[in-house]
Amino acid sequence: MSGEDRPRGISPTAVEGAPGLWRVDLQRHDLSIPGREVVQTRVEFTPDSPPFTHFHPGEEIICVLQGSLEYTIEGQPTVVCHAGDALTVPYGVHHRARNVGDDIAVELATYVVEKGKPLLTRVE
């Protein structure tokens, strides 16, 4: 991914073990709910980024900002979301996303999670 593919001033970090997947943590704050925090992240998917199944210790609220992403969420039909579409992944539910377009796809992921737990756990 070249620097021209992302907004100025944003330096994504590669997701370990997931080539073509880049994350930019935008904010992390404690919530008024004891033991919970909100984490907001911009996630960029290259067209060749392989999907991987994972889950979070809380809800994930997603808004697709650019491109088209296919979401497979355990117990739900697979859905393709385009720029402007939103969806929610329930607490602890296994899911994966993949870019179904020819260019970079971007989502804004907002996590409302248990504080002190890993934000993402891969399922092998």
C-alpha cells in the first residue's frame, strides 16, 4: 500500500499475521460503564487481504467508509456492505471481513469492550 492510498497524516500499522490489513487506532477512552472502554479504529483492507476469523470482548459497530466489504458473522447470512453502510457484530461472536472490490476498502470500527482484555482474538 502506498502513501497515496491513505489520507495525509495517517500511518496505519500492519495487523500481525494478516497481510494487507492495516489499522489506525483513532481513540481509546474509559466509559461510564464500569470495566468498559470504547476503542475507535480505522481499518484498511487491500484487495488481496485474506479474511481471518476472530472475535472481540464486546460489541463492534462498523461503518464502511470506502469500497465494499463482505462480512461473515456466525449465525447470520453473509452480507456485502458498501460505503455508507453500517452493521453491528455482537459480543464474542466469531466473524470475518474481506474486501470484495478492486481497490482499498476502509471501515470505521468502534468497539465497546471489556477493559484489559485483548481487543481481537483470532480463531484458528
